[in-house]
Amino acid sequence: MAKIDKYFKHLVEGGGSDLHLSEGQVPKVRVHGSVSAIPGEDVLEGESFRELLAEICEPNAFQRYLE
């Protein structure tokens, strides 16, 4: 299972519409227009954030991000 799947599960189960992932921030979801942090999640940073991106990005897009 991809690491991002737990974020999508939280999004869907909570009736959310958007998933917000940014390096240096905790994962967030938009529910009924309001953005809030996913409870219990750590800040996405460094290698853990790159691993998450590598799972969902096309290889060329991921390489551009790394540059």
C-alpha cells in the first residue's frame, strides 16, 4: 500500500474534497471549504516527503523536483 493511501482514506472517510501535501507542513484536507490538519500526522519533510512524492509522480516529474 502506498504511503499516500492513508491520507486519501482519511479524506474520503471525512467527506473531504482536497488533499494538501507540502514539504514542511502536516498533511491537510479540505472538508466543506475548511482546511485542517490530519490529526496525529507529522510534518512532511526530508526523505519521507521525497519517498511520498516518488510513489505518485511520473519519474521525469520527480527528477525535475529533485533538481
